[in-house]
Amino acid sequence: MSQVRVRFAPSPTGYLHVGGARTALFNWLYARHHGGKFILRIEDTDRSRSTDEAIEQILESMRWLGLDWDELYRQTDRFDVHRRAAEELLRKGAAYEHEGAVWFRIPRTGVTVVEDLLLGRVEFKNSELKDLVILRSDGTPTYNFACVVDDSDMGMTHVIRGDDHLNNTPKQILIYRALGREPPKFAHLPMILGPDKTKLSKRHGAVSVLEYRRRGFLPEALVNFFARLGWSHGDQEIFSREELVELFDLSGVGKSAAVFDEQKLLWINHEWLKRADLPRLARLLADYIVQEGIATPEEVGQLGEGRLLRAAELLRERNKTLVSMAQAARFLFPRELPWPEEARRYLKPELAEPLEKIAASLSACSGFSPEEVEQAVRGGLAELNLPLKAVAQPIRVAITGRTVSPGLFDVISLVGQEQAVSRLRRAAALCRSSETN
Ligand code: GLU
């Protein structure tokens, strides 16, 4: 077989969404698996709806997902080619002019068969298809026509796209034949449904690829998740990009609709956060801390690399996105923490003394590693004859402002001596004041 050539052909009328990204990924994987070429073709012939901003967003989304292309085309650069092909059809009598537009003539009888690689044989009665405009009166080509001319000129061996295009395929096959050209092989991917089994839409939280980036998802997690929308390999869920390239083929694509499940996406993202290279994760955490307005770039810089690395390592255990890691990192910065109501509940009058005591033992520490912190805390508690359990949660709240955090001694060590002591004292004062209230 000749070298595989496949394409992703987005219309730049909006952002790259889940459905488009899945189509792009499947084509990219197919090309990479077979050692072929992946072509990106911007279908911007509908000038009134296409924008440069959308093109830039699509390219940026593809780059971020790591879906590199071998060739890039813009359909508007090829209007002359489309016009010449339309003239050829006019000459052959396969097209006619009407009200300034050029129309393709659909045969009145017979059937057109789509031999789909996924769906099998699908027959369309020509009598149920309608003649279609191929050049608008302003001379611009329509989708079905430009798509055929370009797929054919660009040597596509396979057209892999969503099954919402299945109804276009017989028309496209008829155009290929009228032009005397060989159609590529077609594979129509199953639909993507929301958890309520209706067609996926924004209602289901399905947003643009770049919005997922903003929400703190890793590109490798999205690639893994999109791959599983319609494709499977046994019951494996976690796939690296390299594994996908090795394993992906159309034989693994199912016929039934795929269901988009955001909980699963969160789970997959968490798995990839846990696997991420730590220096990279620390850099990302720094970016999201700034993005979320938790701290300024200067403040993040002042943390120092060691603390940022340690924070990333600890926070990825319990957080499923970079945004939630960034929010959980608020306690790292040297300012007064907002103590939410559910955290304040732990600061009871009888805790004032133990918290003071622990603050005192921590302020006497000469080093502040988690081990040294543990020793100081346990030493203080022994003098008071209190178990750690009695104060662990109040200390956590005092230090992090939250009721859930990484290990207690880790977080105390991470905020540093000065902040730890001052936060414990402030918490003790709050305990006292709740006594007088
Ligand atoms: N521009 C079309 C779309 O975005 C491409 C469809 C196709 O792949 O042929 O839906």
C-alpha cells in the first residue's frame, strides 16, 4: 500500500472542541502508527464565518496537544484550483449554472455505496440526494466540493472524520467520479455523547481544548482521554503518547457512540500529574499559581526552587488539576491566610494553650526539616501530655487554612519557621477570642 496520508480539516469558525480534537488525534495517531503523513488543512472557504483568531486558536490547541503536522494548507489559497475543477465539471456536463452559482448534478437513479472502514457498507439512493451548489455566486467553493478537490490533490489515502459527515460522503464520492478521480477510503468515527446520552455539547461541560488547559489539565491527559473516546485496547485506561502511536489502529475503534465523562477525565489527569516529571510539574505549578492570582511571579520566585519542587510533589497527591494544586498552594506564601468557616470550627478555646506551646517549641528549632518539625511538635505535646490527634487538625487549619492538606510535618516545614510560628500564634489568639465570645 502507498504511504498513508490523512488530514484534519477544521473550519475556523470557532475554537477546537472535544469532537474536533478527537478527530485530529485519531488522524494523527493513524499517520504516526503507519509511518505516514498528517496534514492540517484549514477549511476557511466560508469567509463570512472564518476568522484568523480561530485559526490561531486551532493551531495553538494542536501544538499544545502535541499533534504536529507535516503539511499545512489554507483552502482560500486554492480558490483557482477549485474554480478550474468546477469548469471541468461544467465542460463534462456534470455541473450546470443556475442563478450565478454552479451546481453539481446528482444522477436521478442508482445507488451510491460508501464502503466505510468502520461502519461497513452503507447505501444511499441517488434519488434521495439533491443537486448541490459547488461554487457560490461569489465564486467561492462550498465544503463538499473544495473538500473533494483538495483531498484528491493532496493525495489523501484515508478520510477519517466524525459520522456527522456520513451524509456528505455519497455526494463527495459522486464528485470524485465525475472528476474521474479515485476516492480515498472512508472511516466515520462514532459520535461523542454526554453522560445523559444526548449529543455532546457545552451543557455537558465540553469546552475548548484551551479551556481545559486553563482549567489545569495536562496535554498528555487530554490525549489519553480523547483516545479513549471511541477507541480501546483491552481494558487498559492509561496510555502514553508513545503507547498510543504503537497500539492505535482503526481495528480498535468501536461502532457505538463514546460517552464523555468529566469524572474520568479528572481521574486520568490525576494519574498523569502523579507521573509527571517533577521539575516540569513545579514549573507548571508556578504558572498556575500566577494564573489563579494566588501570588505574583516575584513571590513565586522568592519561594525558591527546592520548596516549589517539594510543594509540587506533595500537592499532586490529593489534587486532580493544576488549578486545584495552585489553590492548595496558597499557604506557601507569607501572608495572613483567609481561614474559611469550616476551618475556623477547629479553633476552639481549649486549643489556645497547646497551639502556643507548639509555636514555642517550633520557634526554638535550629533546623526546620519535616523530621525536626516532627520532633519539636511531639516534644511540645509530650509536655502537655496530649496525643497528636488532639491537635493535628487545628494545626493543619492554622498552617494551611484548610482541613485537607499533605502531611502535617511536611506542610509546617514547607511554610518555614517564621510563618509557621506566627500562624500558630494567630490561631491561638483566635481560639482565645472565641472563648470570650
Ligand atoms: N471542515 C469540515 C468540518 O470541520 C471537515 C469535514 C471533513 O473532515 O471532511 O467539519
